[in-house]
Amino acid sequence: MDSKPAKTTPVIVCQTCGGRGSVDNKRCQMCGGLGVGAILDGKFVYTEANLSWPLIVLRQLRKTVFTILDFITIVCGLGGVVALVWWYAQLPTQVASVDELLFWKQHSWLILIFWLSLGVDMLIVYRWRQRAYEAKKISKFKPLAEPADWQAISKAPKINAAAGLGEELTTVMEKTYLLANQLKHAQITNLHLIYNLLTVSGEVASLFVRMNVNGQKLLEKIGNQLSKIQPQPGSPFLSTEVKQTIAEAYVEAYRHGREQVNPVDCLIPLWRADKLLEEIFYDLAIDEDKLVNTVAWSRINDKLIHNYQLYKKMARFKPSTNMNRAYTAVATPFLDQFSFDLTVAAKFGQLDVCVGRDKEINQVFEYLDSGQRGVVLVGQAGVGKNEIIEGVAQLMVTEDVPKMLKDKRLLELDLARLLGGATPAEAQERMLEAVNETVRSGNIILYMQNVENITGLSSGSGDSLDLAEILASAIGRQGLYVFATCTSQNYTRNLEGGPLGQALAKVEVNEPEDNEAIQMIESKIAFFESKFKVFYTYDALAQAVKLSGRYLHDQYLPEKAITILEKAGVAAARVKGAQALVSGEDVAGVVSATTHVPVARVSQAESELLLNLETKIHERMVGQEEAVKIVAESLRRARAELREGKRPIANFLFLGPTGVGKTELAKTIAQVYFGDENYMIRLDMSEYQLADSVDKMIGTPEGTLGYLTEKVRQSPFSLILLDEVEKAHPDILNLFLQVMDDGRLTDGQGRTIDFTNSIIIATSNIGAVYIQEQVRAGAALEKIREELVDKYLVEKMRPELINRFDGIIVFRPLALGDVVSIARLMLNKTKELLLGKGMGLEISDNGLKILAQAGFEPEFGARPLRRLLQDKIDNIIANKLLSGELERRDVVEINDQAEVQVRKAAKL
Amino acid sequence: MPTNNFLFYFGQIVFELARDLALFPLWWYTRGLFELAQKISQFWADSLKGLNLVVWLKNIFVPMYGQRDFTGVLISIFMRIVQIILRSIGFALLLLLGVVIILLWLGLPVLILWQIIWQLT
């Protein structure tokens, strides 16, 4: 089944009449009154709908009368059988001759009724068929030459799109006319049309539910726009845009092989034809991708049902045993133990439907047609290789396959069971047995998932055959047909260039694009919806594809998105109950649980937090206004997605003396941006001073995991703090050169680790004394920074590394005022701890000042303060607690002399 | 307006009904018959496929169950002939069923008409 959307329809509008079909109330000479239309395989599709009050009433009356007549005919048709039974019931229990039982030889008014009703039955058959003819309004035709201009169009065959409208869309059109008539609008516009599409068609309404759009809100917006149209006398007529919409809808329906134009077919043309409507949709967060994919979803579901019906019909002929239809196959007791019959599973509908992989399946068939006996599907884990094989199994059931696959079984050989627990010699024996049995049977195609598992297994010395060679030789000489799958890395490592690689033709299976992946997933959702009794919105699907693409780099579409949607479905069913709506937020929640990225990072409205980032950071960080401002601005840019997606979120270099808050700012960023200060990977670069530290950082091919790469792989959303970066070995710094530029790093095992969701902060004490001197001398920070880079930094770091930093931020040495604020922050933490024990803490301003002065040393910043507070405050409080002097409800006071006192609470 | 035009609308519907009644016998012996013939031929094709008659005929000398020894081949040919005969009988019955249905379709209007007239006389 192909999932790609149909190509855009070329619309032609007459330039002379502007699509109206008339100029000054006369038929347009140029277009002959056609006005607007679309070219469909050489035919011109135009719209001419006969909409008037009498015609609408006639149609409705006709519908009612025919419904009543149908009911009467069915009753009459059944009445005949009742009459005949009644006639038999009236017969005496004993009859003179058999002739009396033959009703066609007897005279009776009951038998007359029977014959009359039989005539009515014939009428019922006739009417039923007529209904089927009426339903089929679109006929296929052979493509013709495309007309180039209106002159050519006037000669080209034409189709009136209005004649192709189905019952439901006809009702919509009539209601649209009545609405415009009621509102006294001169023209029937697309607004009238969409209003009725939403109110009449359940399918259209449910599509908007899928798109998570409040139908009432949409109707209100459309209503508002309708109320702006000025009323005019006269009967309304179809606007150019509506004619265009209907013509395009006809083309859409034709291209999708429908028998009539349905309301859903109008949605994309409506969106395309009307700028105002496009704006209304856009306002409700419906863009082209969303609309196209949601409409495709509805079509995929229809097609799945249609295909299933067709499939069931065809599957009747496929044998469900291991015998082929010609009874030439041989019993396969060995294979029966170690394999799974995919064709039987397909016959009974146990396999998933394969969507959007026609190209790959055709490629497999082309190889078989060209004489290849083995095909290997190569692609990343999760792109759907197995699904393609299941698709082939389904086609084998309907026999829609090349000759060599007809009347055959597709057996999946369970390699784990076949080789599990066996010595290499036994494994070889089993493989030979499986191959021989397959060849002897003559009706089996073998399928091996992850075929690389059999390479490198051999029974004797290095020169003896390995299993891959046995298989390759069977494919080459014994006429064995094999399908296999293999990941890209394993193909290169184990198969390429080897005998099995040569025996198997390679079909590459690529990861689908986002829109293709969405449509592939749409075909699976119905299963989850019925399993979990939930309803997925389009946003849930789109988010699953988008977020998994962004955060799950070592897995592949569509599987990774499907796994997330399944989890989201389970979670929604459990939390919200049956019939719950699975939204984009539910999916974001699952992604955040899987990747350890806080939900807030992914989906919550965090604009307020970002706008007040400086204030938020200053809640736990004192001073350094310039540094905080630069960091906050950079993070806002990153969050608003105004950054290149191929680099880390931000790379900063913090310069300044010790104890001025460099690490504290990094921790604060981790907390504010990632939601928790634990989202920080701290690397003390003085531990990476030797050249072999690279292995410690990224791991080795032998299997040792790298500290950095493993941490980032597990939680890609992290702040990486490189403490004292200047102390690292130059080779380590070279690694970061690549990380900061490309946002990725290959670890020792060859895996690519993604750094695009990390913030990298390097800190350094380079030029600390210089900074202190300059600040004391009153120099501007910007000037200090320039000097630092030019004179001090270039000596320790390569210029290209310095250039990779988004910001080199100089931290000024702390002033006494800053230290007082820091002391207050630190004591507030103690206060919180005491509150937890039911005690209070009061600090006098003077006492605080004394403590700050005592803990402040210009060359060490605020670092000695922590030690001082521990000695002078925390230790004393601890002693008082242990001695029982300090009890619940007491208050600890730090008085004007910075001494700790206890104010006892009043006795109760 | 609806009351004034009611007769007109109703006339249209009655006309359509009358047209249907008039055209119905014609449809029965033209398009209806053609569609039935198509359905029956599809039924025969499906039956043929379901009974595997062609596959059995094609493989008449191919040994069953891969038994290629002389006895195996002999038994296989015998079994295949028996199968082909049984399946042919089955198919002939289904062919007959199709023919009966077509004959019924052809004869039903005449039969009904004749019976009604006979009942009334």
C-alpha cells in the first residue's frame, strides 16, 4: 500500500472572467462559461451545480418517498413467503396425491400473493443494483493529452464534478445553499461550505478531533467571518473558489480510486483555495502537513478495510498446512521445530500491514525476477525490515508475487533456537539439515532475521567452513531461496565481501522521512486504539515522530515512534480511563520518562520562565549580572529554536578567580533549564592530563565504556561542566573541538553520540590574578575579556577552540556586598533545615555583616565563607540540638555580635 | 410555495417510478443478465481455483510427497487420477449449479407472469 499523498492538482482560472464564467451577465467568450476547473489526465473538470430551492425539495421528497417504497417492497417481498407457508399450513394432514402438494399446480389467492411477491423481489434486486450504479459516480479513463489553453480546453472532454458528488456531500452542498440563502448572501463561499462540512459530516468532524481542534471554536470563527458578509437580495450562486474546491475534490477522489466525491476529499482543496480559511486553520495550529497527514490517515483506514476484505477473499485459496496445492511437497519435521510459518500467519491475518514500502518490495521482486535466489534487507534496527518480509508473506497469500514465489511457504528460521546450546559442529549439522530439508521440500522460502548471527561460526580449525558459507553454497548450487535481514553496521562488518554477501542481493531499507513515518504509523494506530480503548490525536503521532527524532538518536523511525505511542496509549488508558484522548502532551510525557528529559523542557509553556530567567537564576546566585545576562540570552535563543540544530545548545567558557560562582552558575543553569541540578555531567579536567585519557573519556573498541560518551548517551539532556579546562591534555581538547562544532562524537565502539541537546560549560582560572587587578583598577569587563583572550587564553588553548565558544564570560571578583547576600542565602538553607525540625532562625543584619566580613578573602571569593558558617553557626546549632538545649518551637538567633543564641518558646 | 409545487414534485417522482417499472424487465434481460453471467463465471473460476483441478492436471506425473521411487510414482499417478476424477465431478456439479441459476434468471419473469395469469383464470 502506497502512503504518499497525491500530487497537487493544477487549477486553471479564466483570466478574462476571473473564474466567474460570465462578463457583464453574458457568458464569457474565452472559457465558454466554464470559469475555473482542474485538468485531470487530459480531461477538464469543472463545477456546475444545479442548486435551487425547488430542486433541493424535490431531492429530499424523492429520498423520503423511495425510502418508504423500499420498505413496502421488502415487506411485500417477504409477505409472499408467509403466504406460501400459510397455504401449506392450511392443507389437510393427509393428501390424496403428491400433486396437491405442488403449489404451482393449485389455485389459491395465497399462491397468487406468493407469485406477485416474487415479482416484487425481482424489483428489489433491480432497485438494489440501481443504487449501486448511482453510488459509482466516478469512472476511470485512459489518460489523454493535456490541453494547453482555453481553446484546447473547449475541445477537450469535460467532466462536471458536481455529478460525482456522493450522497453526503450532496446534502452538504444543499445545506450550504440553504445557509447562504437564509443569510441572504449573494455568493456561496468556501466558508459556507466548511461550516456545513463540519456540521453534516461525522467523518470531517472526527478528523478535526484527531487534529485536536475544538470544533465549536472553529465553527465560531467561521460564523464570525460569515457574519461580516453583506446581505444582498437574490438567489445565491457558487463562488469561483467553491467551484475550484469541488473540481479539485473530484480530482482528489479520482486519484485515490474512490467511486464518488466525499466530504473528506474537499478538505485539502478548501485549505488550498481559500487564503482566509488557511489563516483560520493556521490560527488553530493546523498547517499543511497536519491536514494532509490527517486526511491521509482517514484514507489509510479506509484502504486497510478495503484491502482486508480483498485479502480475506484471496486468502481462501492458500493452503493452511505445510502442503502445497500440488501435493508435491515433502514433510518437514525438522524445519517445523525450528521455524515459524509466515504464510500461514498471514493467511489468518496475524501479521501487521506493510505501508509505504512498495519500492522496497518491488526491488525484492525485481531481484527474484532477474534470477537472484537470495535477498538481504539492510537497514537500521527499527526501520521496518521485518515488516517488509511480512508484506511479502501477505502478497504470497494473495499470490500477487513473481512465479517462483507462487504456491510456496515462507518460513522464518528461528536462528536462536537452531543454534542455541549447540556446539559449532552441532550447529553446522543443524544448519545442513535445515537447508537440505528446505531444498528437498521444494515449496519453501527461508527467511532469516539478523542473518549476521550465523557468520563466524565454524566447526573446526580456522580453515573449515562457517555457517554463512554453507548457506551461500546452498543458495548458489542447490536452488535454495532465502530472504534475510541485517543491520547496516553488521552488513559491512560480517557480510560485505564474504560469500554470503555475494550470494544475497542487497536491498537498502532507509529510515522514512517524518511525513512518511507518520503515515506508516497511522496504519498501526487503529490496532492500539482498539487494544487500549483510547483515541489518538494527530498531534500525538506528530510529536512521537518529532520528539523521538530529536531525542532518541540510537533508535530509528518508525519503530521508535510506535513504541512511544504504545506506551502513551497504555498510560492514557490507565490514568484517564477508557475512551481517553491521547494528546501530544501525553507523548511528551513518555518521551521525557524514557530520555530523562524533564517534561517542562519538552512541551510545557515555559515562556514565562525563560523571560524571567535572570531573576530565576539570581534566586540562588548572587552578583555576576553580566555573566547571567549573557547566559540567559543565549539560552532563550536556544529555546526559541533560533539556533542551528547541529551544535550543542550553547558552549560557554567561564573565566574568573576561584569562589566567584562559576560552578554555582552552571548548577543553576542545569536546574533552571533542565529542571534539576542533577542533569549535570561534571568532568574535572585535571584528571585528563595524559594522552591516554582519551580512552577514559570516549571508551575503547575492546568494550570499555567512556565516561563522557556513556553519560551523554544515557541522558543526552545534560549540562557538561568541564572544570579547569586548561589542565586537560590537548588531545582531549581536540575532542571537544568536534563536539562543539558538529554536536556529535564517535565513541570507542563506533557509536555516534549526540551532543546537540547538551550545554557545554568550561571553567578556567586562567588570568585570575589579572582579572582581580583590573577589576580593582576599575577596568571595563569587556576590555578585561579581550585582554584575557589575546594574552592569556591563547597560550593555553588553540585559537579554533576559543572560537567555538558562544560566549567567553568573565566573572568579576566578589565585593563585600555580594558576600553578605551569599551569606544570607547560605543561612537561609540552614533556616529551612531548622524549620523542618520545628525550629526557627532569626539573623540580625549586623551579625550577618560580621560573618560575611570574617568569611571574605578577596583571592578566594566566597569559598571560605562556607567553612566559616559551618564552624561558627552550624556546629554550634548541632551541639545545642544534641545537648537538648534546642527544642521544638525554639528560635535560634544570630545576634548583632554574630553569636548563636537560643530563644526558648513559652511553655505550654 | 411548497403546497403549490407539491403536485409538480410528486409528478416528477411518480414519473421516475413509472420509468423504473417500465425499464425494469428490459434491465433484467440485458444488463442484469450480463452482470449475473459475470458473477457466475467468477464463481466458476473461483471454484476451479479452490478445487485446484488445473494444478492436479499439470502435476499428474509428478510424484506426491516427494516419493520418487517406482512404487511411489505409481501410487501417486493412481491417486492423482482418482483425485482428478473426484474433483472434476465436483466441478461439473458447480458448473451445473451456475447453469441452473442462469436458466432460473431467464425463466423467472415468464414463469411469474404465466402463474399470475393462470391463478387469475
